[in-house]
Amino acid sequence: MTQQQFFAPCPRGLEAVLADELTALGASGIQTVDGGVSFAGDLALCYRANLHSRIASRILWRVAEAPYRKEEDIYQLAFNLPWAEWFDVGLSIRVDVNAINSPLKSIDFITLRIKDAVCDRFRVETTLRPDVNTREPDVRIYGFLTADRATLYLDTSGDPLFKRGLRKSHGEAPIRENLAAGILRLSGWEPGTPLLDPMCGAGTFLIEAGLMALNIAPGSDRWFAFEKLKNFDAALWEGIYNQALAAEKPKEPLPIYGSDISNVVLEAARENLAAAGLYGVVELKQADLLDLSAPTPAGMLVANPPYAVRLGEQAELAALYPKLGDLLKQKFTGWRACFFTADLTLAKLIRLQASRRIPLYNGPLECRLFVYDMVAGSRRRVKEPVA
Ligand SMILES: C[S@@+](CC[C@H](N)C(=O)[O-])C[C@H]1O[C@@H](n2cnc3c(N)ncnc32)[C@H](O)[C@@H]1O
């Protein structure tokens, strides 16, 4: 594969940190748009991005892009592509389409027409057609429509990349792995800096931080859709994979601390840390966060507090926030505290001056990352930028 075009979708708000990550992996021609990053690179970059990206949801290979006016234009665009060169007719497919400002009436109909075009093209070339499997397809095809342009992608990831193949048990409302990794990047946390998640739930921040600190590639324990494509270069992939394994740091206890008020979710965190090979690397304990003291003189606290749905829960949280603010003032000077939440009342009720309020989306839900710098000896506003 020579230079090709790719698109990596990600949770909205993480485009800039994803662009940095892809640049570091060797991508060129990087452009960020709402919800993702387009870039150019070769097959090796495609494999590296799948294996190493902590923030992308998928790596999509752009196979066609053209202006369109009607449904038939999109059928032709898909029919004209050499699908049989890319994958075997015996593999099952699934087509998904997203559209922004498209004048076409039915996205479902476009989805069907793209599927028809792929099958018709296969029939012409092989007399056979691939089966459709919407639950566990071998090959995913994506269509994206703007007001006047249609783009087709072949997915190279398979299961979304936030499925690391590691998390076994869920706590209460666990955050997606790539969102957690992106929040860690936005917080400015670097491996080596002490990290505390005092509401750790199933341990997602702890696991992502542990993987980063030990240089463990997030995709080292799963398979990828590119392995099923005809252009799969097994020797190239093996080289990239073995290089990643060789770069892992030896496991040792790290200054990464997690706690939660619930013993039940801590059990889930323990299982997940063990599945990620991080048991003994991260320290876990049961505690109400209001009883905690800082484990080290300086560090980074990152958490996503519970999200209150019912009225009683809202009252509980409204009572918790000012106490949380007091705790930070009294016991966490020298620390930066970052709270990821959809509850915008936190900012008012915590009674601290935020140094950053970063808009982020958890799926369709608008959230914020509130950043507080607990400066020793004063409560003045801190304007230092977040990486
Ligand atoms: C939204 S969940 C965190 C999810 C976590 N980030 C994950 O990915 O699994 C909020 C967590 O806060 C915990 N929690 C609520 N009140 C607490 C308190 N006062 N002290 C410590 N933990 C608390 C809950 O038990 C729950 O696990």
C-alpha cells in the first residue's frame, strides 16, 4: 500500500490530542474535524495506529470520495470500487452510513444501495456475493455524506478500538477507555506523576494510566479487521507487534492510586486490573473520598463523579461538591484536580476557581472537564495552560 487516506473518529473534544498522537505515530496531512482526524500514511502506519492509538475509536481507510446529487450517484461510486481485490467474497459485510446536511431522504435506503453495489460488483467478478452480518461482520463499510460529497471507508479496526479486550467487569457507569485516555492527556498527566482516582469505579483511568506508564500498546491483546483484508502483510504486522512488545517496561508498583466507596465496584476494578496485567502495579483501597489525604506531596487527581439522575441523588451530589472543594483546599495543595462530569453545577458548588473548563462529549452527552490547580499557600486563580 502506498500513501493512503484515513479517518480516525474519536469522542468529540479529543480531536486535538488525537492529532498529536497520530503525528507522533508518523501520520502526515493531519486535519481535524468535529469528531475525528483525517490523515495520510501507508499500511505500516495503519497497523501502528490501530495498535497504539489510545484515543481513536477506529481507523477507517478512505476508498472513495466524490460529489453526489442523488442515490444512484452513491450506488455508482460504490459499484466502481474493486471490492474483490480488498476482501474475499466468503467474508460477511455490514454497511453503516452517517450524514450531515444530506438532502437525501432516507439514510437506510442509502445503506441498502451501498450494500447492493458491493454485492453486485462481487457478482460481476466472482458470480458470488458476500453475506450480510450486522452483528459480527468480518468487514465493515462506512459511508459518510455531507450536503454534496459522499465518502466510502473500509474499516481496518473491527471491534472499536476502545474495546481493548481487557476490561472484564463493569462498575457503575464506566467511562469508555479512549475517553479516559484522552482525559488523562488533556489533564497534562505524564507517566511518573502520581495519579489518584478517588472514585475509581471499574478502574478505567487507572488502567489507561498504567498502560501508558508501562508503555503497553492498548491493542496488544486483540485482533483487527485489517488481518482479514487481502492486502494483509503478516510479516509487516508481526514486526510492528513484536516491536511494541519489546518496548513494554517491566511491571513494578507505580504511584497510581485508586479508591472507591463501594467494595463491589472495587472488586470489578481488581478483576479488570488483573486482566490488564496491572495487578500489583496500581494501589487500590476502599474509602470515602472525603476521608482521603493526598498520598504524595504533589500529583494529579482525575475522577468522574457519579451522575445524578434522580432528585435524591442530585441533592446528595449538591451536598458533596462543597465538601470536595474544602477537601482539596485542605489536603491537596500542590495537586491538580480534574473532574469529568455532565453535571455543570459542580463548577458552582465546589467553590473553587477552575483554571480550565474543557468541553467534551460522552456520546451525545455534553460534559466538561473541570481543572483545578491547588496552589500552595493561596487560592488565587491559576492560569497555567493544560497540555
Ligand atoms: C461514574 S462512577 C466512576 C466510573 C469510573 N470512572 C469507571 O470508569 O468505572 C462514580 C463512582 O464514584 C463512587 N463514589 C460515589 N460517592 C463516593 C464517595 N463519597 N467516595 C468515593 N467514591 C464514591 C461510586 O461508587 C462510583 O463507582
